[in-house]
Amino acid sequence: MITEIGIVAGEIWHFLDKHGEVDLDQLVNGVDKSRNLILMSLGWLAREGHVVVNIHDKRYRIILRCEKV
């Protein structure tokens, strides 16, 4: 299962890289995996510091974390 979570995390990363900031529903509709698997993978990305998750107008918004160089 951990391998599948990692693979989906990569799909999420690529989706966000292409689309920029999205809400959770857009992410679930854009990545062809189950909502639960997407949430587990999103948690992994958030814990590793690769994404930022905020709430705006009662909706979760997700964006890749931009590192300042």
C-alpha cells in the first residue's frame, strides 16, 4: 500500500505542477484514483513539506510549496 500511496503522491505533484492551486474536489476529479488514496497521498506530501493545504471559503485549497532559493 505504501508504494501505491507514493505513486499517487507523484501523480498529485504533477497535477499541481500543471494546474497550480486547486481545491480538493478539483484534485479528486483530476487524479483518477479513489478519494481515500488521494487523501493519504496528500497527507504524505503535506508532511514532507511538498504542498501547502489551506482553507478558503470552507474549501480546502492545495498548492505546491515554492521554495525560495
